[in-house]
Amino acid sequence: MLSRFMSGSIRNLDREYNCTVRLLDDTEYTCTIQRDAKGQYLFDLICHHLNLLEKDYFGIRYVDPDKQRHWLEFTKSISKQMKSQPPFTMCLRVKFYPPDPAALKEEITRYLVFLQIKRDLYHGRLLCKTSDAAVLAAYILQAEIGDYDPGKHPEGYSSKFQFFPKHSEKLERRIAEIHKTELMGQTPETAELNFLRKAQILETYGVDPHPCKDVSGNPAFLAFTPFGFVVLQGNKRVHFLKWNEVTKLKFEGKTFHIYASQKEVSCIHYGETVSVTEASEKKIILTYFAPTPEACKHLWKCGVENQAFYNGRVAKEVMEQSAKIKRDPPEIHRAGLVPSRSCPSITHGPRLSSVPRTRRRAVHISIMEGLESLRDSAHSTPVRSVSHGDSFMPRSRSQATEACGSSEAVISDEAYSPSDSVLPTPVAEHSLELAVSRQINGAPCSIEEEKESEAGTPSAGEAGDLGADSRALVSGLGTGVGLSSLGETEQVNKFVLSVLRLLLVTIGLLFVLLLLLIILTESDLDIAFLRDIRQTPEFEQFHYEYFCPLRRWFACKLRWVGGLLINNK
């Protein structure tokens, strides 16, 4: 009886596991869920814990044992997605940045987006001019410590907080000056709202960089924003494609392709008064290479999901659903300035950099107004960008010295390199070396195992030591062995034929089921599981890249055959 009770308890434990989700304020939410629970169940638990209704902008991110990051799929089982053993650890993050975060319905949603953008600012994903950086940092101070109080905030108090990867004394003084004089009286809600309004107009708002290389082997960062597809290369935004210009995203192994169509406007002047404007479409194909096939698939998946969210009706429908929310504003427990485990952006500790201030090389990072056309020599597939910003390139040393004497402060002494921060698809160097070594070796067994297998095989010299008696015995047994081996061969052939028949029947049934599934998904039947299938990125790619062209081809052939039959009559 006791053993039966213990075995039942063990089975129950096997069906449950602990899951820890790190929230945007670095607190942790731990729960116990069933082994077959789907991602949607865990996400709903977190949203209920946060009292969050505008949840379409958020997602759960995790890292597999190969250091590859993923977004948790809500329609699939959690245990099947995680490649590691429980307990699982994940993070709640903003997956789709709101195009206008200040227009969000509820304050709790704006606060969570504020925390995400604050992390982006610290990790170097959100870049700006030093004047804007000072304003953003001052808003953070106002939101989290309130009005300036000489009794609580001594001279140099802003230097105790880390808002950016690196910054100078001049920027710290400017942050304190804005906080003291310009933001007095602003509540945390107002300061956070002003922070969001300032951040959303920056060129790198919503950028989540994916490290890649172009066809020439030059490093680049690909990102998807609320407004389109962005390529950062050499600290410049070399490409910007609006979502309505992107026609297709495709990946093959490590290769990622972006197909786009841009309209070029040209003016033809007749004399001095008459001009005719003509618009022509320019087809563009951009090709980049990800570090691993898994990273490339993750990049493609992020692109397809972002395009479906922003370019379709999803973002509009989300805003419409948010407008229907009618409830008392939920209470917000702001974290304040507490030590952080994963993001030390607002701590009472010293600055991150240990280099003496007198020895720091000041580099001014600025974003120029208007992005110039990229020269043909700058990239393998140049595109005329229509963005509203220009460059992330640091100035030269002489220019940086001049910048120190200007009214603008210094924000960083390094070029824009989001690879130094938390990336969406980090890949450890040792994993790349391991993959290369496996490709070179080819065989699944080790060298020692190969040596052992070779040691079990007699050499030519040993085979030559066989005596005449042995050869006679072998020749005498030749006939009997030949007859028995003939019978065994017939049995093997029959077995192989039966396996082939079974395999062909199975393939035929699967083909029929696949055709039936395609017919059902392409039909107008409104069934729950069919709707889920239609919303997956894989189905959308199959529909637009294979099904639609194949349907047009069949229709063309049928019309051709019909025309032949009519002409023959």
C-alpha cells in the first residue's frame, strides 16, 4: 500500500515542474505547472500576477543550452520547447514595441514598457544624442526618486546611478541640472510618460539587434522596429525598409534573404514651368548570414511575426481592444532604486567603468538629421534609405575634442556595439568551434573508437598466416554455406520488400492527409485548430511562397487545356 502511494506521488511529481520568470523590474515569479501545460497558460499566469490586460505587446523569452535565445510559443507545450531539464528560467520582455507608447490605455502597461526601454538604454540598444540622453536619464531620476531634495541628494548624487554603459562627469552634471530645475513637481506617472514620448522619436527605438554578416563578410546588425526593417553596419543605419515595402522574408540554413520593393520618384522638366513626376518600382534583395542555422531561423521568425503584427491589422485591432478596457486603474508597485541582478542600470554602486576619468577618450555619438544615400561601394546591395536619421558613427579624436568644448555632453567612449550587451541571439565562441570541429571530423565516433574498431580487424599479414588446412576447410564448406546464404538472401529480400510496401503505404496515407489538411486550411471553415494553423508563420510562408504560385500554375494549365479542347471542336 505504501509503495503504491509513493509511486503515485512520484508520478505526480514527474507531471509537474517549477518555472521561474524574471520580470522587467528584476523580481521573480515562480509557479508550478503541469508538464503538458502550454505557453499561453504560463503567460496568462504572469499577466494575472501583474494585473496586465494589454498583454499583446509582451512575450516570454528563454535561452537554450546552446546560448540561443527564443520567444516562447504560446500554442505549444512548454516542456517540448525547452531543451534543458526543469526547473526552467525565463524572462518577461516587450516583444512588440508600441508605435506610440504614450497612447497605451493603462498606466501599468506604460510602466512595463518604460522599464523595458530603460533596459535598452542601459544595454546600448537605444542610442541618442547626449542632449537627449541627459533628458531621458533625468526623467528616470524624477520617476524613481522624485523631486530634488538638497537634504537627501548631495552634490554629485547623479554619479551614483548608472543609466548608460559609460558616461562622463559632464553628462552627470547635466542630468542633475535638468532634474533639479526642469522636472520639479512631476509625478512618477508624468515623468514616465514624458520619457516614453522622448524615447519613441529616437531612431533606435524598439531595436533588438541580431548579429549577422553581409555577403562581403562585414559584420552587421539586423533589427525589426515598429516602423520597418533596419540594418546597422559600421555604426550606420545603412538600410531602412518600411513594412509595406518588405514583400518576403526567407531563410536557408544560415542565409537570410529580404525581398523588398521601393518606389522611386523621378521628375521630368519641360522648360521652366512644366514638370511630370513618374514613379517606378525598384526590386531589392538583401542577403545576410547568421552565426548558426538556429539563429537564422530565430531571425526569420522574429521578422515574420513583426511584419504580421505591424503591417497587418493586428496592431490596430490591439489598440481598438485596449480602448474598450473599462476598469479602475490597477495599483502599481514601483521598484525604485534597488540593486539589480541582471540590469544594474539604477543602482547605488559605482559606475561600471574603472578607467580614470582623466584618461577617458571622449567620443561623441550623434544622429544627424536625414540619412544620405548609401554609396554603391558601401554595401553589396545598396538601397536609398528614406529614414529620418543618419549615423551612429563616432567622430574622430579631433572632432571629439571639439565636442568636449561644446554645449553637448559626452555619452560614451566606444562606438555603437550592441554585441557587447544582451543580444537576442548570442552564440558562444566555444559552440561555434565545436560546430566547426564536428563538420570537419564528420564521423560521429571519436578517434579512439575508430582505433578500437580497426584493432578488431585482422591485418593483411595476419590473414596471410592462415595455413593450407584452413583454406581446405573453407573450400569444403563453400557449397553448404553458399546454399544457406542463398536462402537467407531470399528472406532478407522478402523482408525488405515488405518494409518498402509498408513505407509506401505510410507515405501515401501521409500525402493524402496532407492534401486534406491543405484543403481544410485553405477553405473558409472557421474551426479553432484551423485558425491556429493559419496564424503560424510557417503556414503563411507556405501559403504565399508555394500554394498560391502552384494554384495559379494549375489554373493556367487548365485554361490552356480547355482552350485546346474548344479549338478542336
